[in-house]
Amino acid sequence: MDLVVEDLLQAFQAERGLTSLSREQAFETFATFCILGLHDDESDDTFVPDSARVGGPGDLGIDAVVVEVNDRICTTVDDVRKAVEKAPRVRAKFVVVQAKAKSSFESEVITKLGEALYQVFRQEPMTFNASKKIQDLRACVDIVYADTRKLRERPALSAYYAAGVPYRMAGWPRGAQKHPRVSTRSIAFTQCA
């Protein structure tokens, strides 16, 4: 991992009391925190980034998930259910993160993430064995779509792949630094969807 990203990660762990997490888990949490900053300027005051982490056995390549219902960050099925039930109209956004504390991007990770998202968001039941946390994500999807008449617009899905590489990495495709889906933040991540 890039030296600057490593230093930022260690400072983040210390500030947030996350020193007991493994390096991978800490990076998943750090990446989620940074990515949610793109969606919500207030996230650093109200959001506990480790609560969004779902990585582990059966995670289908998904490391963190947040569901925003009417601009409210939800990280549990109950949070989503309560937000949807009390709202007369629903605007929903699903933010999914795959993070690797490595010095390179791996294309097969994006492929695996795409397959997982297809399983989670399609109408038919999932055919993959998934962890309880991923099954909970599917339950959140079902809750949001349960009454489509309440939806203000189609729910959005933003999927990100984060790696601990410097922003101006040698070997990136020409023009990648100017691409609207490549971040200029401290860690390099790309929006997949």
C-alpha cells in the first residue's frame, strides 16, 4: 500500500478507536468513510463507518454497505424498515464498497462484485450462498421495493472498488486522472456503477 495511504489509515484507526481491526478490515472501514464523504458531507459527524462493514466469509466480494433512505444513512434492516415505513415518499440509494489494501487494482475483483450485485438486486431469489449480512442487504432491497408507489425515483446503486494505491499511479489508462469516476481524494477508488 502507498506510504501516504498507509499513514492516513493508521491515523484513522487511532482517531476512531479501530486499532483492534486487521489491516484489511481497517482499510474497508477507511475506504467506506472516504467514499461516503462523496455522498454526504455530514457523514464524518453522524456515521460510524465500521457499522457498514459486511466483509467476511460469504460476503460475495462486498465489504461494506450503506442504504440511504431520504438522505438518512441506514446500516441495518430495522433502520431501513423504519425509514421506509414512516416516509410518505421514498428516495433510496445503495452504496456498496469493495476495498483491497493492495498496491494495485485487480480486474477480477470488479467482475466478482458485478456478479454479486446481480444476485443481490435481481427480482429472483439469490442463488449464491451468502452471509447473514449480505442476506440482510437483500432484505433491505426487498423493503425499498416492497411498495414501488412510494418511490420518488428509481433507487440508485453506487458501487465502488477502493485500493491503497496513489492517485497518479503508473500504468493507469491515459486520461484516467480526468475521468469523472476516478477520485482525486487521498485513496484511489473508482465508481463501478
